[in-house]
Amino acid sequence: PVVAVLNGPNLNLLGERQPEVYGRETLDDVRQLCLRTARDAGLELDFRQSNHEGEIVDAIHELRHAVAGVVINAAAYTHTSVAIRDAIAVVDAPVIEVHITNVHRREAFRGHSYLSDVVEGVIVGCGTQGYALAIARIGHLSAARPG
Ligand code: DQA
């Protein structure tokens, strides 16, 4: 079984981008963490990043029948994208929304997510560890529902 981890815009600059907000770890560090966690959960990892909304929609379509679960940090698109929301709604497998920061104690516009009410779970403010928590959850759910 495969767990997909999808990262939205500007996350390619993790580590360099506002380190006081997002920390010093790079996206490659996050990928390594996801690899270890996926392996421990008995899952294969498909890890992606895109700065383009339509590319994220296409990735969700491509993966929709092929994965045990999806972990998505849609970054700024979280707060704007009905298209990504509608794509997530066609995925049968569980989708977990992750944000590195606690979006509820930042600017008010980050407090609203177009995704939160169509996903299985949401993890915010746990740093990059949120990705590992989400992958562990997908592993738990996929072990409970084989096939
Ligand atoms: C983020 C929070 C978003 O509001 C922001 O646009 C990001 C990253 C997070 O992981 O904390 O790019 O999704």
C-alpha cells in the first residue's frame, strides 16, 4: 500500500522561507522523515510538491484509486482552493490535512480551510512531526481496512 504526501506552493523553500515561522528543516528533511515513518507503518511513499493548483488537482486524480491514504499540506491553497477541495472529495481513501504551523493563531484568513470538512482528519501546529503523525494514522486505518 502507498501513502501519498502532497505539498503545495512555497513548501519547496522550506528551511529558507520564514524560518522563524516554519523552522530550519528543508522539504528534503520532511521527505526523509516521511520515508522512515511510512516504512515503519508498512507503507510505500509517494512524496510530491507543486506550486501549481491544477498540478495538485491532477495528482489527486491520478492517485485517487491507487493509494491507502493521502496526506496533504496544500499550503496557501488551503485558504483559497475550491478545486482542490472538490478533488479531495472524490478520493475514497482517507485524506489527512496537515499544517506545520498552528494556522489558528496566525492571521485570521489562515483560520479558514476549504479542505477541513472534506478530509478525515486535520493536524496543525505540530511542526513537521505532523506529517509523521498523519502517515502513522493512514497506516493504522489501512491495517484496519485491508484491500
Ligand atoms: C501552512 C500554513 C498556510 O497558511 C501557509 O500558506 C503555508 C504553510 C503550514 O504548513 O503551516 O504555506 O500550510
